[in-house]
Amino acid sequence: MTDLFSKFDPLIELRTNLLAHGQEDPFNLVMERVISPTEAVCNGRPTILLGTYNYMGMTFDPDVIEAGKQALDDFGSGTTGSRVLNGTYAGHRAVEDALKEFYGMDHAMVFSTGYQANLGIISTVAGKGDYIVLDIDSHASIWDGCKMGDAEVVPFKHNDIEAMEKRLKRIPEGAGKLVVLEGVYSMLGDIAPLKEMIRVAKDNGAMVLVDEAHSMGFIGPNGRGVAEDQGVLDQVDFVIGTFSKSVGTVGGFCVSNHPKFEILRLVCRPYVFTASLPPSVVHTASTSIRKLMHAGNKRAHLWENSRVLHQGLRDKGFQLGTEKAESAIIAVIMPDLEKGAAMWEALLKEGLYVNLARPPATPANMTLLRCSLCAEHTAEQVQTIIGMFERAGKAVGII
Amino acid sequence: MDRAATAEKIAGIIEPFNKKGVEITDASTFAGDLEFDSLTVMDFVAAIEDEFDIIISMNQQAEIETYGQLIDAVVKLQG
């Protein structure tokens, strides 16, 4: 039968074939119990978590949990309203204040998810006749933001400064320009040369948006991200971030120094036409963000974990996404989807959870096993993880 | 640059991307006949943009399905 679902047939077939061999479904894992930021019971097995983006391990922080419980008691389970109607509580203001302080910026706007933050800001800021110049490896939320707006969309090759500059220079005189970059690219865990790219963008009269979802909390002296680390945060017009990684809950935000920034609250549709975050979420987020301001030791330990795992996997003969650890994401490149899925399952049976990433989410049609480290992983756990990779890699025939 | 001269230049640029040596006419489609995947499209578009010093935005690319439409678009974009 042919109907609107026929276009999904190739994907349905791919999945059916994969699962027919007894493969556990990589996209249907259930965590029955979560013990800590680094351990859970998955599909019935005690498992070390190495694919959660829970970089700073804030999900079980006692102060964070207490703040959430208190907010449930004081403000109830949800706001049942938009930020511009009945959905702005004291906690929403408080978390925006915490963000302004964290980034040292004048304005902060909180969205219900990180996805909506990109969707909303990009589609609203760049309108008809404007140009968006963006890295080809940008996250889906950035692409969807471009698609939702009416601007002309001009991609350039990943991290290629010259390709970006050429495109900026070809934009017709007088058109508005927005350059969209990410601090850390989440598929390979590589970082952007923001210092040079932002200089080029500014020289060509563009505004700059940087998504720092995967760097907040631990890259840069104050954990403000890659732009801070490279000394160019003051040049960034919009920083996009999320609460669902280092902050340890859910939600998204944009911080900015633009004097007219607040008007976005009235014109940004993904901000207006959705319910605001529940009080418990914004209270956990602001408590977590304030603790992340003083997390220097945790940052140092997370870097140590990332470097040790990168070196360890490399020494065992795995092919990795970057030459050295550039972030807390270590991407292990698989020969193909079948081997990648087999390796993913072998690791799960060893007691290790990582992310299986496949095209079209990945660059260059790669299949990746993506590991994201946590500041709460112990040095011993990291060694255990390397041993699990070695055994699974040999069993599957990758090393 | 007129259509003939533009077409000749594009014919030279597309050659290394036409890995299967498909015979190209104005009616050839990039996705179907030439089997260009998204990565090939990006590299090919970049090569065209650099040669003619133009921008072919994603919005414009969405309207270009055939080789002939590409030539027409490049002629137009050169102004």
C-alpha cells in the first residue's frame, strides 16, 4: 500500500534488517534505574554511562535536587502558560539573572528547550532579504531555524575560514548578515577556530551567533565556552545554550548584549507560542548554573578524563574524530553502520552505554560511537571503559 | 557571460564530480541521473560559486533540479 508513510520504507527496511540479527535496538534503550550521573541499569544490566552529555554531573547534586523539590512545593508542577502570558514565575526571572551573571551579559531569554532557542532566535533575527552564513555541520536545530525563517541560507565547508569569508564578501551590499557557528561540534567533538572566524565575520559587517551547547560549564576559564576560551566572547552577538547538558535539566537560552534584545520576547514565535518551563526545572537550573560558576576543580578533572580516554582509545588502535581531545566528546569512527551497531551492542553487554550516531546526523556519512565524559567519572572508571572498548573492539573485529 | 560560455565552463567543473561518467544533458537531474549526495552537492556548488564569484543559496538550490536549470540560474546570477 502506498500512502504518506511510503517515504519511510527504506529506513524501516534498514532497521528491520539490522534488528533481524538479534541486534538490540540502539534507538530504543530503556534506563530502568539511574544510580548516579555515571551509572544506570539499562535493558536490565548495570551500566556505566558514557553518552549522556551530563558533562558536569549536576543531575544528582544535592543542592540542585533540593531546589527542585522546594519549587514543586512552593509553585506547583507546571505553569500551564506562555512566558508572555501567565508563564513567567519568579524562578524564570531568577534563572535569567543567573545566566546574565554566568556569562557577564546584559540580557538572557530562556526557552523551553535548546532546540527552540536556536529555532526561535535564528528564524526571528534573520528575515526576508537577510543572509545566514553557517557551517555545513551545524546542528539540526540551526538548520530548522534557517528553514523556518525567510532569509537566504548560505552554508560553507566545516570550519573553513576562507570559504566563509568568500561567501560573506559575495553577499549583496546592504543585506543583513548573520554568521552561525558552534563552539564544539557534537558529532566529532572538534572545536571551531572562533577567534579567526569571528574576526572575519565582524570585518564583513555580520552579526555572530555561537551555539555553545557542548562547551558550557567546562570550556573557558569561567566555563562560558569556546568563545571565552579564545578571548572573543565580547564579539559574539548571541550565545545559544542549553540546560540539558552541563546544567543537568532541560531548557534552552540565548544571552546577548544587544540593546534591543528584549523585543525578541514579543516577536519570537517558539518563545511565545509554547508553555514555559516548570518551576522545578528553572529552580534546579539556576542552582546548577550558580554552582557551575565555581566549578574549577570539576572542570580540571573532566579535562583529565577526556584526555586519558582519548589517549587510551588511540593507543588501543581505534580511529578517533580528532587528533587530540578538544572537548569532552570523543568520537570513535566505525567502519560502517553494521559494525558500528555490533560494537555498540558489544559495549552495552560489557556494561557501557555510548551513543550510536549515523547518517544523516553525522558528517561525511560516518558511523560514530560517540562518548561524552562526565566530571563525575572516576579515573578508575575511565580505565574500566578503555578495557571494555578493547574487548568489544576485538570481539567485533574493529581493532 | 552568455549561456553557451557559462555552459562550457560548468561542463568542465562538473567532470570530476561525474564519477560514473553519466552522459549529461540539460534534462539530467542531480539527485536522480547523477546520483549526487548532499556532500557532493556541497562541494560542487562551492566549486561553481568560486568559479563565477556568485552565491547560490540553499533557497535557490532547492529550485534547481536539472543541469539545464543550473546553467540558467548561473547565467542569471552573474547579472
